[in-house]
Amino acid sequence: MTNREMVQTLLENSADGIITAEQVTAAGLHRSILQKLVDSGELYQFSRGIYVRADAWEDDFYLLQRRYGRGIYSHDTALYLLGYSDRTPAQYTMTFPKGYNAPSLKQENVLIKRVVPKNYSLGETEVASPSGNPLRVYDLERTLCDILRGSGSDIQIITDAMKRYAASKEKDIHKLMQYAEQLRVKPKVLRYMEVLL
């Protein structure tokens, strides 16, 4: 089996059409084969070490999370992915644990939020991206607390999301209040809920 055929086999076994330089090295191949496939148009390089089949549907949400595995979609981006905002985010928002530093993040179109480690995994869940790939995102209750806690979220987006949540059959007020307590936004959450419920 040639090097090219070995890479093709790795790609065929990849459900998402992505191959990493790490996988190629683990298969005993030299990484230069990836550049040859990029030059021939069979692959394109999404970012350092991550390559995508040229005919694969590009899923920016998924590729970005593959590149920054510690990032969890949050704030306005999470609202969009959870179906609580109709506005496609112009800039994706991801939350990382305090102390995490990836210099290349500054070149991405990403709004970076950092939280203390004890709050990092609070409310983490998985949803499908618009292209059907799995994404790590904060659940609705955590997201509502986050957008009330920080600055930068459009007041119209916040109000719409809170109204939708209050009218939803799936709302979990107990969980929302627990998160609000831990994230120190209980007074703000209570103000919204008193008006809407």
C-alpha cells in the first residue's frame, strides 16, 4: 500500500473528512504526504495540523472546536446553537478554563471567555452543529446565566432568550437558580423571572 493509499484509508475511516498530522505520524508516515495532497487539491489545510478532504462540507463550528479542544461554545454562540437566537454569530464565543493559553486563538475570529476551573464544566452538554457534527456547548440554563453575567451581549438577544425560556415546556427553573447562585447572577435572573413568569 502506498503512502497516498494509507492516507486515503485514514480519510475513509474518518466520519468527518478530517485528518490530523498526528494521525499520519502515528500511522508511520512522513507529514510531507499531507502537503503533497494539499498541493494536488485533494486536501486543504484548515489550520496547523488539521487537514480536511476537499469534497467535505466545511463545518466551521466543528473544525474550530477540533482545533481548540478545551473550548466550549458559550454566550451568544451557544444561544444560536441551542435554537434560542435567530442571529448567526458574527464572531464565535468560546469559554476556556482560566490559565489556558493558545496564542493562535488571537488570530481566529473568536471571542474568548475564561472561567475558574470549578465553573468550567458546569452545564456542559453536546449538540449537533448545523452540519450535524457533535459540539460541546453549555446548556441553556448556564448560557442564560453567562449572558446576564457578562457584558457585550445585545439586550434584545437577552430579552428574547429569556422570554423563550420562560415560555418553554423544557425550562428547569431549579437548575437555573442553582447555576445563578454558583455563577453569582441570582439577583439578575430573579428580576427577569419575576417579570416573565
